[in-house]
Amino acid sequence: MRAGKRAWTHLVMVVALALAATALAQTEPAEGVARLIERPYTAVVEIWEDGTDWGGEVPFSGETSVFEGRCSVPSDWVFHMRWEGLDSVFGQFTGRASHCAQVAWGVDAQGAPTMMGIEFTDGTFLVTWADGSTLGGNAIDLGMGFDAEAGLITYGNVQYSVGEGTGRLAGATLFHMGSCRYGSDAAVMAGIESFLCTSHGTIRYDPFASAGE
């Protein structure tokens, strides 16, 4: 009876060890094999104007350019931006972005040319985290509006990245939608005013990767 009990105990231990080994194998991927997981992704970003490339020699002249192929349509300028933000997965980050801008021109009461609105295309971004990992991608602009109650301009976009990361984000993919609000185009372009954006989406990455990989 005792021998049978010892045999049963031994069998239970063997099964327990086998299950533990299986769980460990499922948790830690084989060397060189990425194990991608998908998580919800949210971020809050404060954005500042950080330089402008104009389509002509004179700003706001109405001259346009495709900027050596950077813009898919003739644009009045390429608007560069600097980011500082916080996300729900990796924490604090900094970033840079550029957007091609097209101005809708009109005339004021005195007949002088004036900007009636701005549209953006061909957006790109590059985000960097504290450990040096980066994630670059593209933006699709969803247009601008106006929140009459708050007295603020609104702006929406979709940002995505497919395998354009480095460090622990090598091979990562990101998709999220952003919503921004600010008071004045002129103040933003003059660097007087920043604007705040919030975004929600998903990120797919290897949680076992490190910045050195």
C-alpha cells in the first residue's frame, strides 16, 4: 500500500513538473522567436510647432509645391511638430511629426487674401521612448471642425505603423485614432500655443523584447 502511495505521489510530481514546464514554454518563447500580443493603447500628447517648409520663398504667398515628392498633392507648406506625451503601455515619450498642408484661400472685407481653412495630408511621425526604442509611421487626416461651445478648433486623424519600430518595438504594429483641440491656427504656427491630442487604439508587440534586441 505504501509503495502504491509513493508511486502515485511520484506520478503527481512528474505531471506537475510537466505542466510547469509547459506553462514556462508557453510564457517564454524560443530564442529568436517573437511572441506578439495585442493590447489596448491610449495616449495623451502635447504638440508644438517646430518649423515650416514653405512652398514659395514668401510665407503665405499662395505658392505651392510637392516638396520633392514628400507631398502627394501641391501644398502650401510642410508643418513640422514636436511631441511630448504619455501612453498607457510604455509611459513617457517624445516625438516628431510632419504634415503637408493645403490652404483654402479667400478674401477679407477689404479684398485682401486670407486663409479660410487648412487641410492636411501625408502625415508622418517618429516616437521615441526613454530606453531608445522608436516607432515610426504615417497619419491619415480626418479633417477639421469647430467646437462652438468651447470656442476651439478640432482636428482628427488616424495614425498607424506596420513594422517600423526599433529596439523592443521591432516588428510592432500600431493603430489608433486621435482627436486634437486648440484655439488658433496663427498662434500654433507662431509657437505661442501648443495643442492637446488624445488617442485610442491598439498596439501589437513582443513583450519579451528589450531595447538592445
